[in-house]
Amino acid sequence: MVPLSSFMKLEKTQGPNEITRFNLYMSSTIRGRPASGYTTGQAMQAIKEVAEKTLPHGYDIAWEGLSYDEARRGNEAIFVFLVVLVFVYLVLASQYESFIIPLAVLLTIPIGIFGAFSMLLFMGLGNDVYAQIGLIMLVGLLGKNAILIVEFALQQQKHGVPILEAALKGAKLRFRPILMTSFAFIAGLVPLLFAKGPSAMGSKTIGSSAFGGMLLGTIIGVFIIPGLFYIFSGLNNKSKIMPKEAQDDKYLPDLGHKNDEKWS
């Protein structure tokens, strides 16, 4: 039994209570958030620029958590949004059997996007992943309003009603259902705008994005959708991409109903 004091000396000194390691390297953890009006992507880019100028040789930075996923994925939100638009367009094209009529639905979405970014700017929030989720949600919500008018107008048009009159009837008869459903959804988003607690920032961002987009898209969309339907329905009738359903008698089979109105 040999005492430790026989071959070593103990001295008190100052040092860290714990040593942090990241990927087997000694590291220091830095946590932060973007300033008001800036996105997380802009904040990460600013950190990279400062690190390149100030860190000594042999030092580097690495991301963890959500920042790691964001840096790895990059700006994929644009591609996701385009895929959503293409998917909605193809579904509507198959439903309406036209490549032109779906444009009357899709062109109402930019109004909602403008409203979403205006609300984010008013609230002092950035365009982060929560805001992008709200934008994707707006595609379905605003598209639903346009589909209500376009679908009814097409039904009227198939019964021989002129395009302008069909568009006006669709807007008039679907005006109240659109306002009821849209403003009920908008009222449900109000608590998110005043959220508090650990997840308040995410709730405020997604709530502000959907609130502003639905509010502006609903108020302006009910007046824009009939006009868009009138324009694109007229182009669809003149288009050669999708031929008219009505054909001459010589192209129809002789079923003994030539005098019938259906075959006239």
C-alpha cells in the first residue's frame, strides 16, 4: 500500500466542470435564434460567414438538431411547393377533362400567398418551415373555394347556360358557403396568433401564414374566380387540345334517333 502523495502532487486549479465533445472533437455549444424579420436560413448563412472570418486555423462549425436537417436538405421548399401544384393541376385536369379549366383554380393561389407573406411581415415573423407548411395548406384551402364555383359553373354550362351567366350563377350561389367555411377556419386560427409558451413561435408563424392567406384569398378570390372561369372556359371552347363533345351526325352511330334532340 503506497500513498499517492509518494509519487504525485495535487494542486487546485480552475477549469471547466465538463468537457463537451461533438463527433469526437472538443467543442463549444452555441445556441441562438434569428432576429425579427430574418429566417433561420439567413441566420445560418450569417454564422458561416462570421465563422470563416473569425475562427482560427483548424476550427470549424457543425450543426445539430433541426439546424442540421435544414443545412443538409437545403432549400427544398420550392420543389415541394411545385410538386403540390403539379399534383393539384393533374387531379383537376382529370376531373374537368381539360388542361385549361384547372388554371382558373390555380391562379387564385398567388393571392393567398401574397396575403400570407403580408401577415408574416406585419407580425414580424420569418419564412421558416412553419410558414411553408401554412403555404402548402393554403393550396388546398383556397383551391377548395375556387372548385366550389368552377364546378357549379361547369354544371350550368353543360345545361346550355352561357359562360358568363354560368360564372355569375356559380359565384352567387356558392358565395355564402365559401364565406361560412372560410371565416370559420379563419376564426379557428385566431388563438394561434396569440399563442404563448415553449412552442409559441411555431404556432404564431403557421397561424399567421394561414390566417393572412385565407383572409385575403377569400375576400378577393370570390370576385376573381368567376372572371378567371369566364376567360379559361372561353379558351377551352376554342382550344383544339380537347375536342368538343358535340359532333356532327355523320360521326355518330345510326341508332334511329336522328330527330332526337340528343343527336341533333
